[in-house]
Amino acid sequence: MLLSNKYLFLIHRYNIHLNQMLKTSFNLSFILLLSTIFQVLTLRTIPVQDKDNILLTFGSCNRYYGDEPDDIFYKIADMKPDLWIWLGDVAYVDEKIMPPIFGYAGEAKIKEKLDSAKNSPPYAHLRNTTQIVGVWDDHDYGLNNAGKSFEHKNITQQLWLDFIDEPKNSPRRKQAGLYEAYYVGDSSKIKVILLDVRYFKEDSSILKPKGTDLLGREQWEWLEKELKENTAEYVLIGSGIQVIPDDRLVPEHWYAANRDRLFALIRKYKTSGVILLSGDVHYAEILKYPCKEHIGYELYEFTSSGLTHHVSTHVPFADKYMDVIVPGTWSTKQDRFLDLNFGVLKFSFGKDKGVRFEARDANSKVALEKDLKYNDLKFDSKIVNEGAKCISQRNKYLRFGENFGKSLMKGEWLAYGILGLIAIIGWLLIKLVKLPYWLLRKLVGSGSASGAKAQSQKGKVKQH
């Protein structure tokens, strides 16, 4: 990434000071300090209106059918945010065969859909008034739930970067994957780390129903370097899919081993102020990891998904459905909002240093909110205990089953409906499994009967 003239001047000035110091004494600490300064200056820094009060907005899942009203972008722009962060599905560019079955739409169709989303008047207004960064998820990657084996990913990467107005000389144009990091305000305030959970994601197979890695070796090494060299008080880690939950059977989420590896990096570098951001699920949610001993402080995840469509759009009785299938490990019903939404993060660096989460609806009315003090997000090595017992260590299927059982005990009609549907599907599967054997028996039986009849007739002929 090209540096501004101001940053080049600063680097030149520090190099002059370094040469002067080397002539007089070998000051190792100063050299290390200079190295840190250089690393900070070479990372993209996004300017803000007020460094003591920074306003960030984010969201995901836009234009499922391609023609939904997206006036919500006017409401976002009205807030005059310092930054808008995309967390995937900027448009649904894959071909809808029979959802949830999707296919590759082809380069021309993908470009057409991305251009349509980019040039819609509401989003164009946001583009013209707000700085925008982001990363993709599956539907703008090119294929539903796709991973590293998606053969057209390098084509869609360039088209996606065109959508986000990424400069033609950006390193993101040449690297494998879309991961990137920024400082917001300055290097002491906020760092935004955007992770690519598609390009390197291990695909599932019959022999390997669950992959084991989302990020790939290169991206893991890069992420560790970003955490190691971080100088900001807050570190926002953005992912197209949710990071913390593992006991929800329908939406994608991070593999548990990857989640724990991320936690280990936070502990290793004693990184304070980490907040996870995510999209994908078509509703807003504020989650908390239940065991701060595994991290070193309370770790929160803020999900915003559903700019032009939401879970209630395509799931009947969505609120009841969520109660039945979503265990309370990470959040409660009061922590979710199942309608159109976008996420807001209000950072205060004054006397009462902290951050406020807001999930806002299509009219910019606050639907969810959470206030956090910075002191509650500071790493404390005294409380770290990786071996501490935690509900997250219990089998995820047991957690799901317990929640489903409670719904049955409460007499939730939807729980009984789901149970009945499972029973019907199970019965049909058993019948399907038995069908080949039944046909084989019929064929064998028919053949044996025909043979016996032929033998009998042959015997009668001999007797005559």
C-alpha cells in the first residue's frame, strides 16, 4: 500500500535521527522503537472526525434476490460514521438453483450483480460520504458455503475488490485471499483485522464431514504478526461467519479448534480490547464467551446480518424456531434481533473510556445495546486458567439436546412439530435404505420361482 507524503516524511525524519544516534552510540532500544514506528506507519490508517469519539458501522447480507429496497444505507449514512465495514454477502452472486442449493453464476453474471449492488442510489450515497472496508463471505465469494476448492475464487476476488473500490496497486490484488488490517484514528486507538474465512477453508467430505482449518497457514502467520505488533487499545476481529458459537446446527461457524487457536494467540500476546465482529446469520446478536479464564477478560462477539432480508423473511415462526434450536450457551433471546439491522460501535476515549454496541433497525432505531468499559476488556494474566471448567467444553450436541428437551417440557408446539418432522424423515430414510434390498429380494424371488416352474414343466415333459 502506498504511503502518503506525510508518512514518508516521518519515516525520513526518523531515519535521520537513527543515523545521528548510530554515530554517537549503539542504542538498541531506540532501534526497536523505530522498527515499531515503521510498522505502524506502513499499515493503512483510516482518518476520523474526532479521535476521542469514533463511530464505526458494519453489516452483512445484502440483496438476496437482487431487487430488495436498500434504503437502510441512507440511515447508515445519516449517522455520519467514520467507517463502514462489510462482513460478507455484499450481494448474492451465486446462482439460486433451489435454495439451499446454489451454483456458480459465471464471471459476467457476478460482475453484473456486484455492479448493481454497488451503484444502487442508497449504497452509492454511503460510498460517497463514508470510508468503506470489508471482507467477503460465501455468497459474494461465488458459491454457498464454499471453501478453498472453489475453482473460480481468483476471478471473484478481483471482482469483489472492484466492488469495494480497492486501488489497482493494492497488495490485496496480488495476495491469495482478502485478509487485511487497518488502524482507525491512529495506531493507539483501534485496529481492525479482517479475516478471510473462505479462500483457505478446508472443505467437508464424506470421509471428513468437518474441516479442521478456516484460515490457512499464511493467514494464521499474518494474524499472529498483527496481534504481536498491535499498538491499539481495541482490536476488532471481523469474520464473515460467527466465531464463538459451536452448538448451533444450521449456520456455519468457526471450527472449535480454530476458535481455541485464536484464543491462544490472544493469551500469548496479552492482547487487550479484542471484540469479535461477524455476519451471515440474518439477524443481529450480542454474544459473550462464558469463561473469561480462557481469555484473560470478558470476550464479546457482535453479529449484524440482514441489511435487506432477515431470518423471518424465509423461516416461518422464526422467533419460536430460534428458541427451540439455539441453546443459551452464548446469548439469550433478549440478545437477538430478528429483523433488518446494521451494527454500530461507539468508542469513547475520554474520561469514561469504553465502547457501546448498538444493533439498529431499518429506521435506525436502537434494537439491541450493550455498554462496555475499557477496563473490563483489559488483559489480566492473574485470572487466566486454560484448564478452568467451562460449559463450552461440554459436548455441543448434548447442549443442543438439553435445550431442545426443555422446549418439549415447556410444551412448545414447534418443538413437537420438529420432532414429528424428524421422525417422518427418519422413517423415509429407513424405507429408502430398505428399498434396494426389497427390490433385490423380489428379483431373486421372482427368478427362483421362474426357475422352479421351468424345472417342473421340464419334468412333466419327460414323464410324457
